[in-house]
Amino acid sequence: MGYYLNSTQAFSLYKSEAESPYFVDKTMLLRELIPLVEQGNKHICITRPRRFGKSVMAAMIGAFFGKGTDSSGIFDSLKIAQAPQDEGVFLSDQPDETFDYRQYMNRYDVIYINFIEAANESTSYEEFITTTKEILQEDLREAFPDVKFRKKGTAIQDLQKIYEYTQNKFILVFDEWDCIFHKTYTTDEDRRNFINWLAALTKDKGYIALSYMTGVLPIAKYSSGSTINNFNEYTMATDDLFSEYFGFTEAEVDDLYSRYAARTADRNVSREDLKYWYDGYHTPSSERMYNPRSVVEALTRNRIRSYWSATGSYAEIAAYIVNDRADVKKDVALMVAGEAVPAKVEEYAATAMRLSTRNEILSAMVVYGFLNYENGKVHIPNKELLDEFSKTIREREDLGYMNRLAMESDRMLQATLRGDTKTMEEILAFAHDLSSVSSETEDAGRAHRPKVDYNCAALPYTETPLLDYNDETELTAIVNLVYLAARDSYYVERENKAGTGYTDFIFYPERAGDDGLILELKVDDTPEAAIRQIKDRKYLLKFQGRMAEKKRHTGRVLLVGIGYSRKKKDHHCKVEIVKQVN
């Protein structure tokens, strides 16, 4: 057993995962890979966002096929062993041969490399690639001492020699192949050299039974022409094949929650919480998928919160939004408000190094898991990611317009809870002033524009407004932004069926005893008319029903009416307390 060749690393990692109380059995992936192994010289690259189970699957493949450790103690009790034995799914010449997973378990020499480890331990690309090659070559020469290797031969030449002497085939498992590309010490030339090395290692090589790679970014992005076109790539946005093995399905989360309920007396996580916080992704065939790592973390810790914070996603989100090159800020403002925006996902253009168009930036967000792509549109998938976007908007002053609106959102919420309609109207006027700045007003004379004194700096004249007060969708988005802080302690539902009509927003309190809010926005009408609509269409019934389902005592229920006059360009607000909900 070596460091990369037939090491115990993959076995140890997968064994630890399989013994977890919230383990999800995805071993049927092996049944899809075994025919490829039988055929030989097959190459797969699975690209998924971080925390979507790529490393677990890579470890599973290494543990199952590798000769290093007897893994029957793991797999004999999993789905791969329990599957029907006579499906005839393989490529054997004997059509009546039955499937026996043990024919393939621990029968192959597996080279398993987690490139993150090698990249993190290096201070330069040269150190990274030299160390990787040297360790691999040491493993090969130690494992095959009878083969006559060239004294100055390379690891690739050694693999060819081994195959010539023994007809021995290898399975290559490379986890996070692209991590070296994100290191600050890696140059464009280094990236090309690494791609060329992968091509030389894998392309048209008789010694390969299967090469299986995982990464965040598609390998084709970095490969020009036919450099490394031997890999079949499978992405979350465009490929259904293998999609069920990365992320958790509804049924799998149901099962996990049942285990959680059985082993946790004082439960702080509801099944509804898991859906609200971690659902929202879809396969190309529209099967719902959950972020697997976040679901497991929430159940393990008995706490609902964002678990993306440990991945460095905040800085990446901020960089994408701040470096706005094609109306991405406006897209983000609309998505934070609950809208889906049209986009053409260009999966091979999604690289963190050079994003020059709107579609490239949005594509990168999809590839990294910040957005979901469905039916030609992208949107923020769940509460977990919405919190990351909201945090970015409120903390980054260089986001200008969005930051100014969001910074007023806590004051707007508190004013609403107090029934302070004067402050509410002032903040909405401020939002209107921001959205009304245009190149025409700039030319008309900057010095004559009155200063805004709402505890927030005035909009710079060099910044173009994002949202239009004359557009209904964008007007709703503006109102959503000035209530952005409410999402910290409320489940905010927008434009859903309620009673006999549609309401703009219902704010369901997450904490027992907090007030609930039902907000209606009317254009060219009065706030009294908005509240009357809330009552006439029985929007309160939905609020009461949801709180009863959650068995949560709430404080007051506030009906909030906002009227905006397009002619007078002003707002009027009304807050009415209707009842106590016990």
C-alpha cells in the first residue's frame, strides 16, 4: 500500500461517513460505473458546487474498487449488495451471467489523489506538481518491484511499463482536480501545464480501466481543442446522468429527518425548516435536491442556520456582485426580492478568473451553487443562500444603491412594529429618491439636488439606479429591500395565494411571541384600501393556519398598507393591529 496507490485513505474516509448516523447510501453509483470499468479506458468528470458530496463519492469509489483494504464490512450491508443479482447490466459476453458486486470489490489498483491536500501543502505550482509526480512514482516502483523501469523514467512511463509487463489496469480517482487553479501562486502557464499533464496521464492509455474526477468547474473550460476531450463531463445544470448521487432528494431528507426525530428528544429543527433553508436546487429533469452537507450539519448540531459561512462563499459572492459588468447588481436585487431572472448558463465560461459578461457571472454563481438554474432562469435557491446575499448587501458599502436601501431595512422594520408611519414614509421616500436618479437629473445640475437626511448617505451621481419605480416587479423589489432585515427573524412569503386573493408579503415570525406582519402594496391607491383588501380577501386566515401548524404562539398581527401615487410620487402608510393570536 502506498500514499496514492491502494492507500487506506479513501477507505478510512468512507468508513467514517458510512458509520455516521445521518449517512445516505449512494452506492448504486457503483453499478453505473462497473460497466465502464469492464469496458476500460473510460473517463468521467463530475462537477458540482462545494459541499455537494463529491468527495464522499470519490472516497466510496476508491474504497470499493481499491486493493488496499478489505471493504466488505462496509459494502455488504449497503444497496450495492442488496440489489437484484440477475439484471444483466454488464458488458460480459455471457448474457446470462448474473451480477455479483464482489467480483469487482477490492480487485483493482486504485490511484486516489485528493488534490486539495497537495495544493494546500505547496507554496508554488512547481512544488505541487513535482511532489505529486514523485509520490506517485515511488508508490508504483514499490508496488511493482519486478518491472524493469527506466532509471530516469516518469510516472506515466512507469504506468505504461507496468501495463506492458503485467496487463494490469488502474482506476484513477482524482478529487477536486481544479483546486490548484484557485491558488494565488498558480499562473496561466501553470494551468496549461497541469491540463497537459492530465491529458498525458489519461488520454488513450491502455493501462486505464476508469479515470474518475471531481471538481467545481468543468474541465473543458481549461482545455483548448482536443487537449483533454476524452472526459465526459456531467454538471448539475445540464446533465441528469448521475445527478441523483449528488445532493439529497426529498425522500432521502424525509428518511434523515425520521432518524433525527427518533434520536433527538429536544428537537430544534423541523422538516419544514430543512426545506426552507436547504432545498431549492433542481436536476435538469426538475427533481428537487437539497444541499447535503448543510442538512447533515443542521441535524447533527440540532440547529438551523447557514453552514455556507465556512466555505469562503461570502467573499466570492461579494466579488461577483461588486465587480458588476453587465447589470448583475440589478439581477441580484431582483433575486433577493424573490424574482427569478432570465439567464443563459454558459457552463464552460464559469471560471473565477475571468468573468466579463452578465451570463458568465451568473453562470459562475450557478456552478458554485449560489444560484439554481431552472427553465431558463436563475434564482436564489433557499434561505441559507439568501442570508449570504443579504449579508453581502448590508455589509458592502461599495454596493452603493442596494447597500443604502438594505441599511435602512432594520429601521424600517422597527418603525413598522411601532406603527411609526412617518418614519416609514420617510424611508420609502428615500428609496424613491434613490431609484429616481437618472442621467437627466445629473445633467440638470448636481448642486441643486436636496440632500437626503435619513441616516443614510445620498446616492453618488456617478451610480446608475438599479430599479425602476414605474415597473411593478421592480417596485415590489424595492419594498422588499427596505424590509431586508426582517428576513433575519421572519420567514417572508411573497406573492402566494392567501384567502381569496394574493398578498404582497406575509412575515411569519421565527421566534415565539414576535409580531406577525401582513403587508399589501397598492399603486395609485390608499393604504386604507390596501388594508381593506387584506381583510376582505381573508389573508389573515393563511397566517393563522401557518402559525397553528407550527404550534407557535405569536404576538400581535399587524396589517400594513402602503399606497404609492405615481402622479404625486409619494407614499402613505397605515399600520393596524387586528388581534392577538394565542
